[in-house]
Amino acid sequence: MKDKVDVLVVGGGISGIACAYFATKKFSNVLLINDSPKLGGYIQSFKTDDFLLECGPNTLMLKNQLLFDLLHELDLWNQIIFPDPSAKKRYIMFNGHLHPLPFSPFAMFSSNLLGFKDLLQIIKEPFAEKKFIRSDDISVKDFFIEHFGKTIYENFVFPMVSGIYAGDPDKISFKHTFPELYVMFKNHGSIIKGFLKKKRQKQSFKKQIFSFPEGLKLLPQRMVEKGNFKITLNAKTTGIQTNEFGEYIVKYISDEKEQNIVASKVIFTIPAFELSKIIAEIDAELSAKLQEVEYAPIQILHLAIQKKDIGFQEKGFGFLKSYNENSSILGCIFTSRIFPHTAPSNYDLLTVMSGGATQKELFNLDENEAIRLLVNDLDKILKFKQPPKILNFSRIEKAIPQYLLNFHDELLKSVRSFEKKYPGVLLAGNYLYGVSVPDCIETGMKTIQKI
């Protein structure tokens, strides 16, 4: 007799854990299966030589009420570590130097990142005649150049998109990559007006980044501990089919044996390229679409250097590379300056990101070459007096899904058609509704609300 559950969640990253956690609030028999021995996906924190390293996201953003409530529900609020106040200061790599990102009108007027014409364009944006998007979708690059100008795009937008999303702004959708800004523009005809309206709204929390004493892994760990769901690890899902009762039979391999489980509801949170193979027999059209989802590759380098041996002593969050800068680095986080607990007191811990959709050629280098190139480029900016200590280097060939212009609408349409065709089967991967951890948690909650 086959095992039977109310809800089966396939995938043990933060999306899958969130789905399973919220599912237990409505269903008594919930099972999560994961193809690896570890849960948490890319949220993996570990210590080496007294340094606390993050192999995925480095910080979490307290950006919505759901995450605020969840942290209290999980008894995590008192364990939160908020950043050093200096973390508000951020830099842009421009013309071989680090320039503070201007956050005030005075800073904007004195910044080397902006010219007088650029400032005029910003000032005019809320009052300019409303510009309608030429179609229902537009690239990130085209939107910001059209509404704010080329300099804003090159020195502010490109660094953010390539450094945070590892994306190419010329190829990704403004509507889906920045849904909040898209809604602001649609509702107010101005991004600045939208921000001013939102600023007046009262919230029970302050929007800010945070971490935990032992790293971000604590969040998925606590959701697993508090969630009343079962877990099967090292179980690779291979297929899905229906039975005569309208239920779903999911096939998976565990201990080198093919096994089946029957579920009333099935939620897939695994990457698009993995799901494509599983559903190929029941929906060839969606399977083909999922194969087309692009993922940006990422290289992450963790290094340490004694504080006395680094020339750039300014505090802050870190820096991102501007469009015209010739560097292998997309961005660098001053990890221990944000969170001092991540390194011994006499050391700086730095986390360097490279690759992405705009630097795929770096993956052709062997690891030693890549590390040498990154250290050399970082030295030009931060001025090392001694060689830094390499703590960890990792490569993820398919790291961050890209919400491609026009294609993403087609993908969502195919997903809705699939879910209608197979009631009770839902897709909730980060390639659909948002890539950040808070986005994935929100997707998990909304997915369970559908069933």
C-alpha cells in the first residue's frame, strides 16, 4: 500500500519549508521531500577559523508584515541582530574609486555620481507629464533611462540589478523584477510620488536588514522545528501522475529504490529546470517553458584581512560596480563592518560577488585564476597592505532566476493553465513570484491560501 498524505511539498529550500510550515496550519498530514541531505537551499551558514560565512543571502530584509509576524511566532525576534548604524552608508565603484551613494538632496548635489542635468531630471520626474509604458512590459534598462536618464541607470540602477539580482537590466522585466515600483508608477505616474505616498503609511515595524548570531540558517531551521510536518531527505522526485480518485501519485527514488506517495495536494518548489523533467509526461508545453527559464551564475568569495592591512577604512554596507567600470567584481559586502560578530575583532570579513548574467565568461576561468582576478581587482579598490586570507570560494552555475522581458508573462500564463488543468498541484518556486527570502516566504503563504 502506498503512503498517503494531505499535502506533499517537493523541495527543501526556503520556499518549500515555507509552504510546508503554512500548510500545517490547515492540514494535519504534511510531508516535505528533498533530494539532498540538507534543508534550506542556498541559505547555508557555517563557521571557519572563527569567521561566520553565508553561502547564499548575506542579510534578510524586514520588508513586510508577514515576516515581522513570523519572526515573533517562531520566537526569533529576541535573537535578531540588527546592523551597525554605519551600514546605511553604501558605495558605488566609479572611475576606480568608491563614492558614497547619496541619500539626501544635499548629498545628491555634491555627489560625483550625478551631474546637474541628472539632478534636474530627478526633480522633474514627479511633475513631468505622465509617461505610459509603451507596452504592458518594458525592460528595467528602458524604463529607468526613459524616466530618469542614462546616468541614473548606469550609476545606480545597473549596479543594483547586477549586484543584487545578478541580472542584465537590458533583458529582464521591470514589471516582474520590481513589482512594487511598477504598481507605484501605474497608480501615481511617478516613482517618486509613489515613494512619498508609501512613506506616509504607518507600519508596525521598521524596514531594515538583520541577521542572527549563528547566521541566517536559523530561520529555516526554526520553521522546521516549529512546523508540524514530516521530512524525507535524499528523495529525488522523478514523476507525477493521477489516479482514479483524483489524487496524485508522486514517484521518487530513495535508497536506490523507486517509491510512490499519494497526495491530495502537491506543491513543487524545486528549480524550473528540475521540475521540467518531472512534468514532461503530463504537460509537455509547460515542461518546455520551464526549460527556457534562465538562471544567472554566481561566484562567491569570502576573504579575511587584518584591519590594519586594509587601506579603505570607511564603514558601510559595501559597494556595487557601476556600468562602465572595468572590474570582475559585481559587488562586495563589508560583512564584519555590518555585523561585527561574524569575525574576530582585529579582522575584516569581506564577501565578494561576481559573475551574473553580465559576466558569464568568468566561469570559463579555473578557480585559482578566478580568485586571483577577484583579489587583484579588490586590491585596486580597498588597497591591501598584505595579501588577504582566502576562506571560501564557491560557484553556483544556476543561482538566481531571471524574470525575462515578455517571457515571464508567458511563463505565468502557462503555470496558471497547468494549475487549472491539475487542481491541487501548485508551483511555488522562486522563478515565479520573487527571488528574495521574504518573497519566497510570502509565496509559500499565498500558495497555501489557494488550497
